[in-house]
Amino acid sequence: MTNKADLVNLVALRTELTKTDVSLVVDAAIETIIDSVVGGEKVSILGFGSFEARERSARQGLNPKTGEKIAIPAKHVPAFTAGKLFKDRVQTESKKTKKKK
């Protein structure tokens, strides 16, 4: 799976719902998560992970063309932290995949 359409197709197969219904649910879930994070809330999905906004401090950078120092302002960025179940599953499945090679 590499994109939203693939996600919709797989969920539709697992749930026997129509792709249209699944697409509406996926869109609503994504919009709800975005709206909550923008509003300063942390969204936690047990077993999956947490979404939150984090503040990135102001810093100095370099213009790659000129080498001139530039000021990079502080900003808020979205962040995702995988939950324990998600991390454990990735670790277990990664070991299985490596052994097959």
C-alpha cells in the first residue's frame, strides 16, 4: 500500500463496505485529526500512535547557493509518534522479512 486509494481499497475489502463509504470515513478521520492538531490538541489512537503539533525553535541556517547566513523563524510542525503495538509489530515483521532474503 502506498497511497490513500490503496488504503480505501484494502479497508473496503476487510469491512465489506463500499469504496465510497470507506473514502468518506477516511477523509473524515484525516480532517478530524488535522483539525484537532491545528487546535493544539494531541490525538492518540491506542495501539497506533499519537499526532501532535511541536514547536521548532528559531535557528540560523545557510543559503546553499551563496553560503550566506539566514535566519529561520520558529514554527509549528506536525509530528507522529508510533505507539508500542505499532513499533513492536514493525520490529517483528521486519525480522521475518530479513530472514526470508
